[in-house]
Amino acid sequence: KPLSGSIDNRLVTVQGDESSQRREAGMNSVSADYFQTLSIQIIRGRAFDSEEVHSRAPVVVVSETTANQFWPGQDPLGQQIGIEDQTLDAHYNQYGVIGIARDTRSRHVWQKDGPFIYLPATDTKSRYLLVQTRTNSAPTMSTVRSLAAAIDPALRISVQRLDESLSVQTVPFRALAWVSGALGMLALVLASLGLYGVTSFLVARRTHEIGIRIALGARRRDVVGLFLRGGLRLTAIGIVLGLAGGVALSRLLVSVLVDLNPADPFVFGFVVLFLFAVALVAILAATRRATKVDPIVALRYE
């Protein structure tokens, strides 16, 4: 069962491996429609067909990681792999590789599968039935219960949506993501207030200089442009340093958040544009106030 936390592991041998080393790989017996039902892409070769499933054909589909680790630099399709027979000691059944599936997470949402092999399932071994729905899943779940009861009234079954297992496993990650997001927004607000205050203060301190420039004939537009360029230059330096720290911190969060992009262009782009906008507003507001002061008053400003 996907995301159940428990997957069968067996020893395997690879034909042509000079070291004759026995390796361990995760195993799952699946039907012909398993990959399509769970939207697991077959990147090379093919999945099982119904005849191979019913006849217990000695064929397997392997994951990308399995292909790369077991047959580096070789074509895995058509290769032979020995899989431990759990009913006979030291016996390995030989299977041919017919397909390569995209890596997925069969055990836990936070952990990608290592070497993983799919075998054709038989009806006698199937314990789980996966059903894909295109609409509301509630009617389908009710139908499955009714069909199971019609087959055997004493049959005990548990019907649940797959995203329920996913939701349970992601609770701590979602909580951490919310806390991190809230702290990030708080930090952004504090940074914005600090940037606005410091920028306004720096411009206000130069009111005397602004008065001199205007008294000497400088146009207010030129004075605003001068302070705007200087202020945005300092803002850019601060943002670059902040981005470097943000990237370093996000790399630490990769270990505790699932599939986090440590350099998400949307997030970093939004923060950069927002801080530049705050700095722009602060510089324009403070400079326009200073340029509207009478030059005589500005010259006396301390």
C-alpha cells in the first residue's frame, strides 16, 4: 500500500556483477494498471500487461535509482536480475527488466525510495485495491464497500482515500511550514518598517544639503533623482546581503521540509521587489518633503 510506511525488502543479485554482491531492494507486487492509477511515469520500456500478471511472467519494472545503481552506463532493459525466493533458502528467481519507472515515495512522503523493483501481482496475493476516481470519491468508496459485502458479508475491509495517509504524514511538515511562513512574513514587515524609517532618517539628515542645492539653482527633480539613486544603491547592497543569508538559511530547511526549493525565484523575486518598492516610497516621500521646505529654512536646519 502506498505511503503505508512498510515495504517488503529482498536481496537481489545482478547478472554480470563481477563482485557477486547481494544487494537489497524494496519490492512491490502490482497489477497492470498500477502505474497508470498512481500516475507513475514509465520513462523507458513498458509496464506489465494483463497476460504477464495472470501468468506470473518472470519480468519486472525497476525504478530509476535501481537502473542507475545496478547497471551504471548500461541499458537496463533486457537485463536479468535475481530476486530472493522467500520460500527456498539461497535461491534466487531470475527476472527480465522490461521497464523503468520514475522514482517515487512508497514508504514515507519525506523519503524517496532507494532501489525499488515492481513485480507482477497475482490475485491470490493482493491485499489492497487501488481505485482512481475522476469525481467525488465518496460514492466510489460506498460502492466498493457494497461490492465487498456482496462478495463476502464477513469480509473486513477498510476503505480510505490515499490523501488521508498523505495528510497524516505531512502534519508536522505543514505545521513547520506555517510557522516558517509566519516568521518570514513578520521578518519582512519588520525589515520594511526598518528600511522605511532608516531611509527617511538619512534623507532628513541631509535637509541642509538639499537647501544649499536648491539655493544654488538645482531643480527639485534633479535633487530627488540624486537621492533616489544613492538610496536605491544602498538598498540594493542590503538586499544582496540579505538574499545570501536567506539562501543559506533555506538550505538548512531543506532537511526538514519536503521538496523545498532553496532558491525559489518567485519568493525571492517578490521579496526583492517589495523591499525596493518600500525604499522607493520612503526616499520619494522624504525627499519631496525636504525639497518643499523653504531654502532659507533648510539652510538653518540642524
